[in-house]
Amino acid sequence: MKKLVLWIIILVILVALVGVYAYSTFDRNVNGNVHPVVSIELGDYGTVKFELYPEYAPNTVTNFIKLAESGYYNNKVMYGKDSICLYLGRDENGEVVNPTTEDIEYAAVAPYNYSIDGEFIANGFSKNTLRHEKGVLSLIRNNYPSELSLTEESYNSGNAQVGIMMSDDSVNLNGVYAAFGRVVEGMDVLEKIYNEAETKVEETEETDEIAAETVDTATEETVEVEEDDSEIKTFVNYPTITEVRVDTHGINFGMPEIHEMFDYETYINQYLSSMYNN
């Protein structure tokens, strides 16, 4: 009888220890007592380190970690900038490559392109109060035309493209984009890219018209033409990610919650077809 009681006591102690460990892991993972660190090597430019904040955007952080650990970001590039942001995550040709379930080893009957739900206030996710200040990471998503009433699809369209804030003048992004981390080392590297990397001049009819307007035909004097700072200017030579390292401090963040990516092209074709038929 005494042996039975002793074994019961030992079992209770073991269960309690497992429970404490499980809660500790959960607390460090979700409540942000430990922040994962991602180190990105940008070729000759140098190293940039990001600290991730699961307490603000747990699924966004999990997704980023899973993609980084899988090698998805290897050989991806920093492809451009606008007045407030640097953009990261396209392929070596500057093209968007949406992640698939295979990239994160997600069990699926057939591979598919995926997205995740937007973790920000406008999408009903109240805990993300991280502000878009200089150095903050934010998940890029689509902004479909408002007249198509695709707000939900826009909010839940992010997956792998990342914006890095290069200005504090980004308050319009608060609450409508998922901020999920911050630069903790290498801001000078990003400043160098932002200020010194040469950008392309897009060859379009509109560009040709603007170029023509820069010379006054009557006086043949150069005329200043205002540029749209909201437009993304792509780099001539893309800074390339040569290596990504993830330090999760021993925490297993598991798999992100995902859903099949909205097929906007098919939607538009069907939308236009229905308008034409009517």
C-alpha cells in the first residue's frame, strides 16, 4: 500500500513538472517572454537582425519562422523602396513567388499557394498594438479595389512579402497591417541600401510623357516634375539574401494556421465575364 501511495505521489509530481514546462513553453512562445531572432545576410552589404514579437502577431511570427527555417528566403531579394519602406521577399528577378504548402512542409492532399489571416485591429485582432515605427517589420498584403467589396480577401492575403519601415511617418499603417518584429542590429546596412542603391526608371508611355515634359519647348529649360513617393521604386541591382539563421531559443513554434490563397485573377475574369454577359 505504501509503495502504491509513493508511486502516485511520484506520478503527480511528474505530471506537475510536465504541466509547468508546457505552460512555460506556451508563455515564452505566445506571451513574448522570449523573442526569436532572425539573422539575414545581405551579401556584401552586411548582416541585419530582426527580433520577432509573438505576443503581438503569433501566427505571423510562426509563419515567418517556418519559411525562414525551410530556406524559402534564401536567394530572395530586397527589391525596392518607397517614401517609408524597404521591400523584401521576391525572387532574383524581382518577381513575386507565393509560398506553397510544400515550402513549410504542411500536410495537404495537393500543394497549393497559401496565405494567412491578417493579425491587426481592423481584422478583429485586437492584441496587435505594435506601431509602424522606423525599423519595424510588417507583413505585406494585397489591397484589392474597394469597389469589388473584397475587404476580407485583402486583409487575409499576406504570406511572405515583408516591409521594413524606414520612417516614423507610417501611422496610416497602424491597425491595418500586421507589424510583427523590429530591426535590432544592422539598421546602418538598411540605411545604406535605402539611400545608396540605384533604382530603376520604369519604361512606360507615362514615363516617356513625363520625360518630355521635363523640357519646356518654348524656353528649352529644364522643368521640375514631381514624383509620386508612394510608388515602389525597384532597385537596379537587387541586394540578395545569401543566408538566413533563426534562433528560437529552443522554442518549437509549430505550424502556422493557413488557408488557400485567394485567386484574384480568376475572380476578375469571372467578374468581367458576368458583366459582359449581362
